[in-house]
Amino acid sequence: MTRGPYITADDLNLSGSKQQSLEQPERLTLKEARARFESQYLREALRRSKGNITHAAEEICITRSTFYSLMSKYGVDAEEY
């Protein structure tokens, strides 16, 4: 419960360094941001497909060979999912 009429960072357990990171986002180059996004996107597709590479590739509309290449590029292991 909140202690007043407004929800604060403490109410959401956002105090300390997490709150600071929300206030000052990390600066990335476009290349770094794209790499993070692609890696996370592959991992999420694999999670949803329970590690099935064919289904994950189809879901995000790329070929299986492209999916394998991206997995290799970002060190993603389908067996983790």
C-alpha cells in the first residue's frame, strides 16, 4: 500500500541504483543497441517456441539458416530453452 495519495519509487521497490538507471538511461551506440535487441529477440522467440529453432525462425519471419547465423553471432544456445 502507498503511504499517501501518490505511488512512489519506494512503493514499487525502485529505490536506489535501479531508480537512477531509470532516470539516466545507458547510452549505447546504434550497433550495440541493435545487437542487444537482436539477441533478446532471438531468445524470446526460442523461449516461446520451447527451443524449436524452426518454429522460432518462422515466428519472426526469417529463414532457419539466418536464425542459426544469428544464434552463432550472439552465442545463443537453443538447448537452454
